[in-house]
Amino acid sequence: MELTRGLVVKALAGKEKGGFYVVTGVDGAYAEIANGKKRKLKAPKRKNVRHLQMTSRLVDMECVTDKKLRSLLKEYQCDARSLH
């Protein structure tokens, strides 16, 4: 699977390590990620793609808001905790 806009990813390094984010854009070796809380859709974090782990979940970015993004990723965080 290729890193594309709307893909849910897990951060593997940096301050964001362990958190789930949605890719808002891809620029070569870097991706812009947002989670709707600390990293809003208007001000995403630029992250090296080597520091991201892709998931199989894809989000429709047409009508997504920060609030919808937070609720979607909150469910994802809960699923990840139940696996451990």
C-alpha cells in the first residue's frame, strides 16, 4: 500500500510516537499529518515517511473536520490499546 491522503498512520518516532494520525498530504519523502487535537487540519505536522507505520484504514477527506477526525482516531486508539 502506498502512502496517500486520508490514510491513518501510526507515528514511530519523535514527540508524536505511538499516536495515530491521518495523512493530509504527501510531498516526496515527507508527509503532513494531523489528529484534530494538537495538530489541526489547518496546521499539520511535517513528518518523514520512514517514521510512519501505515494502517489499512482510509478516511474520506472531503468533509472531515477536526472534531470528526478526533472521534475517528479516538476509536482507533481504543482498538490499539485492546490489542496489548
